[in-house]
Amino acid sequence: MLSRRQLLTGTAAAAGLAVACQRRSRTGRVVATIVAAVPGRDGAGVALRRSLGSRALPLLDPFLMLDEIHSAEPADYEAGFPTHPHRGFETVSYVLRGGFAHADSVGNHGLIADGGAQWMTAGRGIVHSEMPQPTATREVWGLQLWVNLPAARKMIAPRYQDLGAAAIPTIDVADARVRVVAGAVGRARGPVDGIDVAPTMLDVTVPAGATFALALPGGHAACAYVLDGAVALGATGAAVNAGQLAVLTPGDELRATSATGGRCLVLAAAPIGEPVARRGPFVMTTEAELDQAVADYRAGRLAA
Ligand code: CO
């Protein structure tokens, strides 16, 4: 017969085993909602497709906006995004083809080239321009993502993380090819660092017939935007087509497959859980802070 002490030890060991098993079994995310990107124009008249930040999906905390620009018609993009301000959040540019020339009012400038990214923390304010640079076949294909900052961090100093294509690790997960811009997949870690919401940003290419699973931080808000082809996402294999964004339920694993091949951007980050007040290029917590941002911009205080 077991003593009480042995019984307790046995129970504790069994409980420990149960915890270990729970840790090993992953909770699969499934598709909660699918939102179609809405065509529109922004900047000085750039044609784009907005998925996040549209009327159907105004916010996926902490993600504020996702725009795709894709055209081989100069009239769709050549007006660009001339000088404009930002305050209170981060803008992320990711170039799939062509490039974006970037310049700000304090002399920072550069080209975000094919396969590269720029993670720009606007913080207390920047004034900049972003001008599309087409390929030899006049094509421009890029994304702009807006990521919020917590209220206590909205007025930090601006910061740029400029990432050339070579800085972004590319790894194979089963048959899928994954570019890790931010976050970690296995031992591959994206070059973006020190961002409050601990983002994951992956560019995933899924060949026809491929099936794979990615680990994602369980409590993070997550979505996948299909850039090309079609991808079946989550345990239920919901079909998501190019130009559609799938919001994912909580869970620590994303399964995906594709019958005909596809490519998607996978985003995940910790929700901030604070009020969001937005007006054009400013994202703050209150209307009064927005009024202050407008006044500061008009007084030239964002450009220094
Ligand atoms: Co901008």
C-alpha cells in the first residue's frame, strides 16, 4: 500500500505529466472571418486595396491598417505619397516587386528595394514621403501595414529599421517557404527587434499540394492576407483567395495547405487593449491628443 506521501508524489508526478502533455498538444487556429480588400486611392492618388482598416474590419488590435499596392500601370502609383506626417504608431513597408524611395524632413532617406522592408516607428512624429519605384516592366507591388503603439509609448523618438532583402531569413517549413520579417519560426528569427507588440510578420509561399503548420504565439491577435493564388487556412481548411484577409481565432498553431499554390502574409501581435483615436495620419488615444497632433504638425513641430 502506498503511503500518503508516495500518493501525493505520484499525483504530483501525474499532474506534471498532464501539464507536459498539454504543452505538447497545440491549439489550432481556425478562420473566424474573411474580409475582402476594398479598392481605393490614398496619398496623391495611389490605387490600393485595403483589407485591415476598411469599414468591414476597422481594427485588429494592435494592427490598424493593411494596404496592398499592385499595378503595372504608372497612373495607378506614380503620384506616390508626397510629404505627409505621422504620429503615435508605426508604419511598415514591405516590397514584393519594385521599390519605394523614402525621405524624411530630417534628412533620412533610402530605397526600400525588392524583397526588403522598413519598420518605421513614427513615435512623437515624422514628416516623410514615400514614392513608388517601378521595375523595368513598370510593376510595383508592395504592402503598407500600420501597427499601433501603447499610449505610454506614442511620444517616443522616431526610429527606423531598414531591412534589405538579404537581412530577412528564408526557411523551409515542410514544403512551404517562409520569409521571417519579424518574430521567430523555429530557429529563424526576423531582424525586426524592440517593438512593443512583439510582432510576427511572415511571407509564406505555399506550393501546390503543400501542407504545413506554423507555431504562433497563442495569445496574439493574428490574421493572414493572401497575396497570390489561394490558401486553405486553419484546422477546417477555410479557402482564402488573393485579396482576402482571414482573421484567425486564438491558438498557438496555424495549419495551412494549398491545392493550386498560394502566397500569404501572416501577422500576429499582442493586443494593446487601449482606446484608439485616429484621424488621417495620426493615431492616438484621445481626440484631444489628435487635436494636439494636428496643431503640432501645423506649427512644424513634427518635422524636427
Ligand atoms: Co507615411
